[in-house]
Amino acid sequence: MCPNFYFHQSNLPHNFNPFLEQHDDHQFPAPEFHPIGVDHNLPPLVDVDHNININHYNNPFDTHPLSLQALESQNIQDHIPQFDESTDSLSNSNSKLKSVDTVLSSTASLELLSRYRSKFISSKEVSTDEVGTDSVGTLSTVEIINLAAEKFISFSSNRANGYTMFTHPYGSSAFTRLSMDEIREVELVYQLLTAAEKVGKKQFEIASKFLVRCGWVASDDGSPVERLVFHLCDALQEKIGKETGMPVPKKPKKFDQKNENPLALGTNPSFLACHIALPLTQVLQLCGIQAIIDQVGTSSKVHLIDIHIRSGVQWTALIQALSERKSEIELLKITAFATSSDIQKVGETGKRLECFAKTLSLPFVFKILVLSDITEVKEEQFDVQDGEAVAVYCQVILRTMISRPQSFENLMRAIRKINPLVIVVAEVEANHNSTSFVNRFTEALFFYGAFFDCLEACMSRDDVHRGILEGVHFADGMKNIVACEGDERVSRSVNINTWRLFFKRFGMVEIELSDSCMYQANLVLQQFSCASSCTLQNNDKCLIIGWKGTPLQSLSTWKFVQE
């Protein structure tokens, strides 16, 4: 039986924190924190007179009236590649690809929202008449979304027209128990849902009016709901601009930072600060490392292949665990993929890991595998030697290849030839790959709603790193999911059931996570005050990590069945 591991600060070199980076060759550079101001004086929602010109309002989304005549001349079609367009089981929608310009009926939109709302409510086993509250007595972001969805579903069929508001929409007991702030936030999400429905039906002028209404209350430094709506409104406005061909006014950037890697965690201070503050990634990584230790057993030579290493802080835990193992370890070799654009950062990561391994007297080799495209790797490039126990680690990277199925298959075939003992796959647990705009918007609403709620619990509102994560990285992700189509849409997460179907094609079987993995996951959570809000759920042999019942990430382990 392999030993469990966890960080004990007393066992580490002096002044070393595995989840921080220090700016020298021996330690990991630490993030800096610079607070920013917050303005909580936000106006309540008010009704809009039909006769008022919408352009007279000072709106942060800077929405312009749209010409319906110009819209009618547009013929926008977009066919989205699936894992295998000829295989029904691997498609997240119908086997026949649908064009984006399909006008969704109101009934279809309501059906979809009701289905998603039921999915997330059932995971918590609550109803809108028995809405729970968090530790300070307020509703979570997802619960606010659920109540807004209830209002949307209840009243959509009774709308007099697309721009009518109801003066007394709160009929259920759940609504009557809301605070004024919660009522305002429910109303705000309701406006957002209505705008999204109109975008889905290509009623862009009406949608723009609802976006203006949201703009009066939504804020990028307010409550989680206000922040979420702010960025989703921005995404919807960009969607309207793309569909109509009208330019979207550029707003001044709040943060002078570019999202260099929109699909995965990076090494910048904001990512590292959030990594430290939030339990989600630490649970994912340490549980994955325990799964590797379980599979390599007492092997004296361990070869870890990291498809996308980033900062590499998680491997300090593996180094420590192997150094404390009773059986002698002759060598730990880490092979990290790199491209010409990130080879320097990967090299710096290797140097830091080498220094850490040296402090623990662990024989260690760090190898960089430079590729023009990580999917072009060949079997011989892995440099697997006799006697090495091989493990492959893929954290939030395989989803970047979903739109390139042939490249994905090339990578999996190369990995199959080296026959690793275990392949650890950590991915986003969401379906952002649908050809349907409405499907993607609904998934993004719940997914990011839970993530924003998690950030609210773990980081202060004026934390600059939280602002950068939401305003740069999450905002870009939402825009890509909501506003982009075709090759331009690169954010294509799928859920664990879809991954299972895909991996099955390569003769892969899922490995059950050990009790030690679950022990590590719970041990990590105990270090956080928000532990009760982070949910761990077994999905067959996979671990689903969520926030207050909403799935956010998955961890699964696999191996190839050799013929």
C-alpha cells in the first residue's frame, strides 16, 4: 500500500510554500496584491417607458439601436465540428449539424431553461419554496439564477410584448421571503434571460433594450450576480455585433493585462493567487497526484509526462511524497511539453522543481519536449526507458483539441504506444460545445454563476487578482462561449460522459479512484473556511468537484487495454 501524502509545512525547506512562487532560482515567485476601489451605490431597476429613446441613457454596454432591415440581409451559418461528425454518440447535440441562424421558438427556449434549472436544483434537492441560504443568510448566485428562471418560465407565456415588465411577479413563498437586494438581483437575471432569449430568436433590437436595463444595475465590482450579469451582457452585446455586422464600441480596459492563454491556468500572479485562495484546483491536483502514486506503486523509476505543465507547483507534492517513501526511489523524471512561445517559462519551472528536489535529496531529471503543436508528438520523443513506470497528466488541456479531432487522435495514439500505467484527466465539467447558442448561454450562466459565487466566498471584492480573473480571463471565456462560432470558438468543454464515449474509441478503460484519493480531497478541503460549500461527488469512477451542488471540474483516471 502506497502512503498517503499531504503538505506538512514543518517537513519543507525553510520559507518554502509549494503554492507560491518567489522571484529567484530556488523558489516559486509570489503574487503581489494591490487592492482596488469598490462602489456599492448601485441604482435599483426601474421600468422603461416605450416612448423613451434608449440612446439617451448612459449605459456601460453602450448599446446602439439596430436596423431590422440590415438584419434581414444577413445570412449567417456556421457548422461546428464535433469529435466525430459521423458518430451520433460523440455529438453534444443532434447528429445533423444545425445552423446558428435557426430561430428558436419561445416554447423551446422555456423547455431548455426549465430542464437546466431542474438539473441544478435536483443536485441540491431543494425547491424554490425551500430555498437555502449560505452562512450569512443570503442566497447563492445559482439560487438567484434559479429564482429568476422560475419567474422567466412562469411569465414568458403571459407577456403582452417583448418589452413589458410585471409590477408584481412574486407569487411563490420563496419570492416573498427575499430581501430587497435579492429581489433586485432576481430581476436583473430575469432581464438577462429575456435578452438572451431575444438574441436566440434574432430579435436584436429588443435584446439591446434589455441589455441597457441590465446595464443600470450590473457592475464589474459589485455582488457576484452583478458581476456575472455585467460580463454576460458584454458577451451578448458582442454576439449581436457579430450577427449584425455592426461594430461593438470598445470600452476602456480596467486592467492592463492580456489573456495570453484563454483555455487553461497560467503562471501569472493572478492565477497563482486564485489557486491559493480557492479550494477547487488544489483538490483536483492533489487528488490527481495521489492517483498517480497509487498506480506507480513501489516503482524505483517514475516517469511523469505533463501535457501542459504551467507553473508546476503541484509536482512539489509528488516530489515530497516520493522522497518520504520507504522504498528507494532511483529517479523521478518529468517530461513537459512546450512550444516555442512558452519554452522559457517551462524551463524556469524545471529549474525550480530541480532545486526543490535537490533540497529533499531526490534524484530528479526535468526534460522539455519542444513541439510546434503538442498533438504532433511521436512515440520516440517521449524517451521512455526500460523499467520506468509512466504516468500521463492532462489538466484542462484536452478540451483545447476538441475542435481538432484528427490532431486529438494523433496525440492519443502516440500516448497509447508508450502504454502508461495511468492517464490522469482533469477537466471542466460543463457542456460548452453545443451548436446551440441558447444551450451554451444557459450552461455558461450556471457554470460561471457558481464560480463567481466561489470567488465571493474566498476572495475580497477589492482583490485585484479576483478582478483580473473575472474581468480578463472569465470575461474572455464567456465571450468565446456565447458570441463566437466555428473555428473562432475555442472554449469547448464537455462533460465526463462525453469524455467516456470518446476515450472508449481508443480502447481506454476508467480506473476507480482509491479511498486515499478521496481522503486527500477531504484533507485539502479542511484547510479552507468555505469547505462546506465545496462539494465532492462520485460519478461512477470519476470525482466531480462543485460549488454548492453545481459541477465545475472533474477528475478521472484511465489506462489502455492492450490487445
